[in-house]
Amino acid sequence: MDTCTAIVGINWGDEGKGRMVDLLTENFDIVVRYQGGGNAGHTILNQYGEFLLHLLPSGVFCKDVVNVLGNGVALDPENLMHEINALREKNVEITPDNVMISERASLLMPWHRRLDALEEARLKDKKMDTTRKGIAPFYSDKYQKKTVLAGELFYPDLLRQHLNDLREWKNLILTGVYGDAPESEEEIETWVKTYCEPLKPFIRDTGEYLSEALRSNKRILLEGQLGALRDLDYGIYPYTTSSNVLACYGPLGAGMPHAKVDRIIGVVKAYSSCVGAGPFVCEFFGEEADNLRKIGGEHGTRLHRVGPIDLVATRYGVKVQNATEIALTKLDVLSSLDEIPLCVRYRLDGVETDQMPFPSLLDRCEPVIETMKGWKCDISRVRNWWDLPEEAQAYVKRIEKAIGVVIRWISVGPERHSIIIRG
């Protein structure tokens, strides 16, 4: 039996991981978020409605499943409390019985968000186009050993002194570097009381809980955030997130470093999308991009860049994630196209390659595009592989052959069960 499974992104993020976690959660006992924070969202459509989860694991909608925020998560109490309250308003049960927070998770403070926005403003036209959620300042502080652990909330006297020491240090940066207003002790105390105190019932030694779960052969699902190309070490640096998104990091960020990941489900979108700055070799522009954005529902507060599926980037993502099988999402979005484009190789300084170049060279790459015949019909009600049009089957097989991993799931709609399962 596979005890530990990871669901991870293969590309730039936004591949549809949340809907796959939501679909498969009923087969697991525990779902763990092991990295990242409120800088990305997992969209889920189920019987409760449509949700965009930023911090809570996507297993919160499944009864009897325990959801854990691991020590590797950038724990934003303010964001998390808003999310919990929003779900409760729609009758989704959130209690310490089904949601747990690692006592070793570090708190993302208000000054992290402020510093993120101030640095982006300082960079002006050279900005990194971050989400301004404070993620980079948070992880920078964590590696400098200047964050507050969630478990410190149970020791108020020590917490107050620690916060004052950190606030004094941060105010030197806020005022001296950026010429901004300092954080006051009263503001931080109010923030802690408002957003951190209500979370105390959820905080516990989740490492011991997960160790016991492994000993009891509980089935654990690790939920990754973003995609392989946003990984700090193996992504398109510096246009990455500030944490490690790869499945191999899952046990560490979850709080069970002794665990082995038995199965890695990589999620790939049937076309490419990218939110944020940085190289995006296969990018469409103009009317072609607008049309794909429209039919794919690619919209949000930040521009969703789109293009054909990038087989070079996808093959690389599969490799670094060590994916054992693939879920292909949004195949139905391509149903109206006469021809389906694919980016099959890159052309770097006039030479074609099917290998991912060094990040600094990506801006010099051009996409090599091939096309396949479209299927030109609605496939949203198809639930059997053999009922898919031949052209759609050929497209899936082409991707499968290029990346060398079986495509096990194919989503043909946003709903939980709009899915084809192969094999």
C-alpha cells in the first residue's frame, strides 16, 4: 500500500492541483501542506460552492480527513483566519479535529507584507512582480533565524520580548532603508490578539502526530504549492518562489523527515499558463492570447500569460519532481480550436534543443511550434477514455510520449467528477 503520496505542479503553478487533491482526498486519511503561503491559490468547485484556498489544505471539504499545515509553511495568521471564517460561512466545518497547525511553523508578520510591497515599489520597472504577500521577506527572515514559531503563542512573556526584539530590528529597515513608518508595539499586540490567539487551539506537535500516523499505516497526501519551474533551487531563478516546491521536500516541510514518498502525481495543464514576470518561451500575444485566456477562464488580479503546452518545460518539470504519473487538466478548453499547437523544442541562438537551458539563457530562446488536428466538439461530459475523440486521444498520447510518464487522469471540466481515469 502507498502510505505517502504527493500531488505537485509540473510547470509554473496554477495547473489544477487543488481540484486533484479535492478529487482524491477521499482515498486518504491526512492531507498536509508542506511549503509556501498565501501567495498562490488552489481553486476548488464542489458541493459547497467555488473556493480559492490560499493556506488551508484542499482536503478540508472531505469529512473525516485531517488537514495539517506543516512546519515548512509560511503561516500568515491574518490570511488564515479570513479563510477559515469564509469557509465556515458556507457551512464547511473547520475545527481542531480536522485542521492542525505545526507548532514549528513560523508566523508571517505584518512587516513581511509591508517590506514586500516597499521593495517592489523601490524596484519600479525592474520589479519581480511578486504577489506582495510577504513571502520572500518571510523566508529570508526564517533563514536568518528571525521569525516567531507558532508554538511561542503559548508563552506570552517570552513571545512579547521576542516580538519586541524583532520589531526593533525591522523598524531599522522600514525607516532607514525605505523611509517608511515604524511598526508600533501596540499595533503588533493587537494583531496577535486578533489573528493569532484564535489559532491556538489548532496548534500542536504535528510531527509526533504524523509519525504516529505513519506507524499506524495511515494514508498521507502531501499537497504542493506552485510548480517545479517556481522552485527556489530548480526553477527559473530568480523568477521563483522562496521555498522548495518539489515532492522530495514534502516530508521535510510536512514535519516527517523520516517518511518516504511512494507515489508522486504531477499535475500538468493541457496548455501553458504563467502568472508573474520572467521568461515564458511559449507565450502567446495579442488576439491569440486573449482568446485562450477567455476560453480557459484565465483571469485574476494579476495577468495570466498563456501559450501552448510547453513540452520542454513539462519534461523538465516531470524530471525534477520525479513524477510517477500525471493528471492532465483543462483538456476541454482546447475543444474549439481547429488546430492544437504544441511547443516541442526551443531554438537557442539558431540551434534547436529539447533540453531546458540554463535560466539566464531562456530570454534568448524561441519556441518551435508544431500543430495537431483539433477535435472540434464538446468533451465535457465524456467520462471514458475510449469515448474521447481520436484527435483528443492523439493529443494526450503525444504529450505522454514526450514526457515519458503515464497520464492517468484527464479533466474535462471544473467540477470534481469531470474527470477521465485511465487504467
